[in-house]
Amino acid sequence: MKKIVFTGGGTGGHIYPGLAVVDELKKLSSDNGCEPFEIIWIASKKKIDRDIIEKAGTVDRLYRVPCGKLRRYLSFENFIDLFRIAGGFFASFFILLKEKPVFLFSKGGFVSVPPCIAARLLHIPVFTHECDVSPGLATRLNAKSARKVLVSFDKTPSFFSEDKRKNVVVTGNPVRPVFYSADAAKGREFLGFNSIPEAGEKPLLLVAGGSLGAQQINTLVTENLDWLCKSWKVVHQTGALWAEEHPEMMEKGYHEDYYPYAFIYAEMPDVLKAADVVLSRAGANFLWEASVSAKPLILIPLSGSGTRGDQVDNAALFASKDAAIVLGGRDGDGNVTAPADEDGLRSALEKFSNCEAREKAGKASRSIMPDAKPAETIAKLIFSEVNDK
């Protein structure tokens, strides 16, 4: 049985897309009458990595290795993390030496760098994938070990040197299969609404605050519920931490037409499909899920000194395609957008109060997704690479 190693972790954004590729790879081997691949995953020691991978049930064996963050700024933690990175490298090296995989696929994150370096030393072929418009430091480092660099957007190859660009392939970003089969009626039923909207019913605004919560978005929404709920049904995924800190806001009936949830997991594809407009950060994976669901977006990208600006770039690209209105960032032409405040949110929602405007932006959002499913495209590339051996 051929073994394939996947690596990536630290956040769900580096795991869920990889799991989508695992699903397609297993399906591909079955459809072609091949012996099933044995899938091994090298993740970080964070609990979220273990929980997501084990819950998926599609990975045959999980290894967890030390992980150090790759910072671009001076910090004493950089010194400490050198030892963690070294530990991750030696652990990965001996895992690969023991398992003898025929291939390694990296979905990114700091944990993926040591396994990619170890694979290169052991002459194991590597593909690495970048989900954002602009490649992060981990991808740039992994690209040195990779035969192919897979990217999500047509613009991304321009960030690489001319020599490396010949190995860059635009595939799109893998999205879990459940988003392709999402059912708006089921999403509405989960929320306690009729499966089909009634005539004159307020449109549904989904606020996606993330798993832990986006403080800026949560504050903006909760401080403006009076006027928001006059025109919209507001379904608000607050994040677990916010919910713990604001229990009074989580109670049923806190505000008319306000429906707070700490976190929506299994039902999120259906809830996203049911939404008329989505307000969120601009993380690449959620944007691609919204693209599959053909949703118009209001984006407040994470920005500032604590980020490399990847969400600003992601949001600007969706704005340039007329799929999103960006607050607190830059538009597709690089101009500063409306501020992420009450006035900016009012203006954006007034535009999307029109059904035709929502439909036009939704179609633009869906057009960003390639015709072929990215997870299938990537699985076929891996399958071809592995079976050429």
C-alpha cells in the first residue's frame, strides 16, 4: 500500500482544505480500481489539529510534532521557537524515514515547513498549496522543496520569481464537498425559520465571527442591532470566547430578529446557503466557501501589525470582481475603502437591500470558483504524480 503524507495545521484553515483533497484522492483511487492509499498526517500539537483530523475519520495515522512560529519581527519568542522548529524537523525526518511515503502534500502553516525540508532531504516529492492571494512565509519556504506550488488565484503566480513561476499551478482552493450540496431550506429550518421565505420577509444577514470570535465585527454588530434588525434577520456566529464573555446577549429573545450562536459547525454549509448577505473577515477558506454558495459579501479584513496583510489582499480581489464590499481595507484598485464603522456598514447594507444587487454580487462571487472542483484538480495532480512511480 502506497503511503501519502499530508501536513498542515495550527488552524482549521490549514486542515479542512487538505481533508477535502484526502476525500477526493480516496475516491479517485477507488474509481480507478487502485489499491487504497494509506494517508498519514503530520500536524502540530495543538488540540484543534487533533480534534479536526480525528473527527473527519479519513486519515489513517496522525503524528503531532513541535511547531515554532515564523515571525518577521524581533521577539524573544523567535529564539525559543528555533528549538521548536528544530524539534519539528527531527521528528518529521524520523517519521518520514520510518513510514517511507511516496509523496508529501503540504497545506501550509508553520508546522508544514520542517516536514517539507525533511522530505526534500529524503528525496520525497513535495507539492505545497497556498490559499491566499499573496503567499505567506511558510509557502515561500516550502516552495524551495516543492516540485509544484499550487495556488488559489490567477494573481498569485506573480508573487514568485520567474524561475519558480514555471512550477506554479493555479488550482483554486479546496472546499469541503458538503458546501457543494448545501440546502438553503435545511439551513432555514435549523435556524427556526420556515423552509421557504415568506413574501415580504426580511432578508437574512449572516455574520460570521469565526470560531473564537472577531472582536471588531462582533462589537460593530451588537452595538447597532436596533437599526440592523429593522431591515434584516441577523444570524450571528459570535465565536465561543465572545459567547462566554457576553452570556446575556446569547439568550433567546435578547433582541428582535437577532439570532446569536456561539459556533455553527455541521449546519454551516446549509446556513451559509440560506443567507442573503454575509458579513465576515476575509480568510481565504471562508471566502471560497462563500463563493461556492454564490453569496454577496461585506468584508472587514484583518489588518494591522499583527498580520501580513493577506486578508486585505483577499478582500481586494473579491471587491475587484464585484463580489464584495470591503470596509476598513482597500478595494480592487488599491484605494482605501469605507471605514469599518456604523456608516460604512449602513451604506453597504443599503446597497444589498436591493435583490438585483444581491443577485449580481452573488453571481460574481460564484464566478471566482473554477468550473472544476479544486479538491478534485489537486487530487488528480497527486494521483498522477504518485502513479508515475
